[in-house]
Amino acid sequence: MRKIYLKITVACICLTLCQAKADTSDLKILGWVENAYLVGTGMEVKAKLDTGAETSSLGARVIKKFRKGGKRWVRFAVIDRETGDEFVLVRERVRTIGVVQHDGSRQTRPVVVLEICIDNTKLKTDVSLIDRSEFNYPLLLGRRALESFAIVDPGSVFLGNPGCGEEETGGGS
């Protein structure tokens, strides 16, 4: 009798956990390409929402790592592709990752936390910095960034509401 009770209890717990994970009612449905805003710059970028990538990445140039006050930092420039304006940002480096490219070569990339706004939702997420000038989209949002707020419709683009509010995105670096 105890074994049956234990099995029923375990089954109920598993069912509850699975339902909690499967509940998507609070998630936004977004297309595989959306407009995003880099909070603090007022800059809008096209973002590819890529559930095949775990980590997000941002196109950056002149990436300089340095230490200050016992912490690791990175200074980098982000180019607004529409206007040509350059924004220089300084963020604490949270880690460095190794990435294996499709051709088998390896890269190391600094990772920083950036605040991004998409479909009127602000999120802080880890972003690796790399030159993405050869790619169509300067920002790639991976699974870690998306899992808490969005489902991606692979057959659609720009399903999200444009804008994030000037007070949320404007300001200096």
C-alpha cells in the first residue's frame, strides 16, 4: 500500500511540475525577427530570436578588456546601422566564454549584462560581444533570454509592439 501511495505522490508532483513548466499563458508570442532597444542608448536594433542558440550575442567593435577596482570590465562600441551613430559602452565582464564556430574554429568572447527592451518588456540578460557586421541582425537573443518571457513563431516577423518608451531607452552610456 505504501508503494502505491508513494507512486501516486511522485506522479502528482511530476504532473504539477510539468504543467507549471508548460504554462505559456504569460508568455508573449514574437516573430523570429523583432525590434529591440538597448536601454541607456536609445538605440533600436533588429534582433534575431534564435531558440537554437543558448547565449545571446551583440555586434560590437573595438572590444577592450581591462581591470579596474579589482573587477573585470569591457569597453566596446555599438554602431547604429540606421544612422551610423556610435555608442561606447562600459560594462562589467561577468565571464568569458568559448564558442565553436560552424567551421570548427574557436573564439573566446567577453560576456556582459545588458538591459534590452523588446515588445515593451525590459530584461537584463547576458550577452557575448563579437563583431556581427557580416550578419543581418546585430543582436541575437538566445534561449536563456527568451525562456522567461516569449515564445517564438518561426513563420512570423515583427509581432511585438514597437517602442519601449523614451524614458526607458534614452540616456547616456
